[in-house]
Amino acid sequence: MQDAENEIETMVKAKGFADCLCFLQSGRADLTVMTSGDALTAAQVAQIRDIVLSKSSVTAQNITIVEVK
């Protein structure tokens, strides 16, 4: 679980986000993504969701992404 969280955080940061925290628990993924400027676009949210889906067994409807500046 910890490895998947670290992988997801690393991959999200590699997409150009300032920082990311990922918590996987009880079939859910809760991500906090730090952005440096504009709000997350639908495309960016989809990118983050795709990373989570590829690295965990969480389903799309159980992914929560919270943006912080």
C-alpha cells in the first residue's frame, strides 16, 4: 500500500504538479494536489485519475482529488 502511494505521488509530481499526497484506504484514494497557479483542468484531473487507476485497485468513483494552492 505504501509503495503504491509513493508511486502515485511521484508520478503526479512528474506531471508538473508542485506536490501531491496520496492516501489509499478501504478501497478509496484521497489525493491532495498542490497547484502553483490555475485551477485543475478536466484534463489534469483525468491524468491524475488515470495514474491512480493504473497503480491501485481503486475504482474511478472512489477517487477524491482535493486541490490546494
